[in-house]
Amino acid sequence: MIGDKKVLFSGMQATGNLTLGNYLGALKNWVNICDEYECFYSVVDMHSITVRQDAATLRKRSRELLTLYIAAGLDPEKNCIYYQSHVSAHAELSWILNCYTYMGELNRMTQFKDKSAKNADNINSGLFTYPVLMAADILLYQADVVPVGIDQMQHLELARDIATRFNGIYGDVFTVPEIYMGKVGRKIMSLQNPDKKMSKSDENPNGSIYLMDDTDTIIRKFKRAVTDSDNQIRYSEDKPGIKNLIDIYCATTGKSSEEVEKEFDGKGYGDFKLAVGEVVAQCLKPIQDRQKELLNDKAYVDGVIKNNAEKASYFATKTLRKVQKKVGFPERIR
Ligand code: TYM
């Protein structure tokens, strides 16, 4: 708790082009629930270097992501929006937690297996211990709740296990975080292959809607989305392409799948695809415009970066000092 509010933590990587999956699975939920919590939203640049990055591009994308958080509706006066690398407590707690995490646990992480397969020439130890840094992110702020998409579930369960193990040895040091997922949008699939998650790293750009795509591109990609041939807008597991489009429509508009089925009763896939494209484009346009303004307002954004890094450091250091004491590090002499 901070004051009378529970704490929320979440983060995103500024690697590649953010997709509609990132928005509907995470960022949109962040905005919907932020007033209920004391929130920390990090641009997790330390996670990004587990895969080789071009330095200038990473720096540029990190700023774009930070401004996107604000443009999407997170007020930086009320929400702590900051770069992970500006708060050194993340690295320090991560090291300590590494010593309380088993190789066997990390070996089971499916994302590690996937990313190792994709980056066979650079399977570095950071990629392996990535979930421990994630646990440190969350536990540093004593987060009660962590809103993510379904692909992060295994990492969050590990964070809960690490916290519980640590508490078992040293008493109640960490809040054990709950996972929060929206009702719809927790797993948005590729428009070209509805069995696969929509992903920043997909080689086929037509499979993903990027948050910076313009209206024409968005509508074109939806028109080309892979569906089946029965031409009925029905929400069913055996119609993964249409199910994904209905999920996108619902997550964007707040409507239920039954309402969508009714709305498009008697209409064909062409009409529906166009409608999905239009609502998505309408939803993203004001965010894109606001982000452009923010990227031009250097002084304002720099102020946010500085103030929020200080705020995050204050809370993170409090937890870090407690942990350092518990594990037996000598006291600092003032
Ligand atoms: P990242 O950057 O891959 O994704 C950011 C958020 O977007 C969600 N997401 C999706 N949701 C629905 N459908 C999709 N197709 C889709 N693709 C991505 C992810 O679930 C995530 O919530 N390791 C994390 C970042 C992180 C973090 C943390 C998150 C670092 N530390 C602490 C929470 C708490 C990551 O790489 O997310």
C-alpha cells in the first residue's frame, strides 16, 4: 500500500514496433484501472538488451514508448512513468533474487525457449535470467497487482514463487502480486495466422497492426485478415480468424461478443473487417497525434523523466534496503 491505495506495476519493452496486442492486452487496461491504484509503469530498457539492439534506435524507441504511455491516457502526475535503467535498484534486487531462483525454474520458461530458438547466436545469460529481473521490477514496489497479457503469465507465476520463497525464509518482506488480465484482449492473434500471437517480431508485417500504422494501412491489413469461408460473424473456437477479429472489436469498443454477433447479423466478412479496421483506426488516431505533440515537447517530457525516476527510486530503494538487511549485507555508515 502507498497511502490508502494498493500498488500496481507493469512494464513494456521498447523493442520493435508496438502492436495492437500490446495496446489491447496491456496499455488499454492500464489506463482503465489506473485511478484505483498507485501505479508504476516502466519502460523496461534493461530487458531489451537481452537481445542485441542498436543503441540509437533503442534510445529513440524508449522515448517513443514513454510518450506513448502518456498519449494513451496515463497522467504522469498521477502515475509514475519511468525508465527502468534510471533506477539502479532494479539491477541490485535482481542480483539478490538470482540467488533465490533455481536453474530448473528458469529452464522451464517457454519464452526463454522461444527467444533462444530465434536468437541462436546470442543465447546470453541475461536472456536466461530475464524473468528474475521482471520479478525484481514488481517486488521492488511491493506491487499488489500486475496487469499483463497472457504471454507473461508464466513469468508472473515465477515472480510469485520467488516472493513466497523469500518471505518463507525472511518473514513478510514482499507483497505477493496478483495477476490482472482484461476479460477480452488478453491474447490478440496474428491477422495472417490466427493460431499465433500478434507479435512485434513477426516477419510478416501484415499479421500485426502497429500502433503507428496510419488509417489506410490499418484498414488494408484488416481487409486482408485470414478468415474462414463460411461468411458468418459468429464467436467460436473453430473460427479462430473471426474470433480474433471479434475479440479486437470487443476490446476496442467495450461491446460483448453477443452484441457484436447481433450487430453484424446477416452481414458478411467484408463489412465486418471494414468495421473492425475503422474502430481500431479511430481509437489509435488521437493517441498517435498526442504522441507526436509530446515528442516535440522536449522540456515537458524531460521533466517527467527526471521527476518520475526520482519518485520510483525513492520507493524502490526502501524495499532494496530492507532486503539487503535481511540477507545480511553490512549496514551503510552515514
Ligand atoms: P512485452 O513488451 O513483450 O509486452 C508488453 C505487454 O503487452 C502484452 N502483449 C499482448 N497482449 C495481448 N495480445 C498480444 N498479442 C500481446 N503481445 C504482448 C504482454 O503480455 C505485456 O503485458 N517482460 C515483459 C515486460 C516486463 C514486465 C515487467 C511486465 C518487464 N518487467 C514486470 C510486467 C511486470 C515484456 O517483454 O512484455
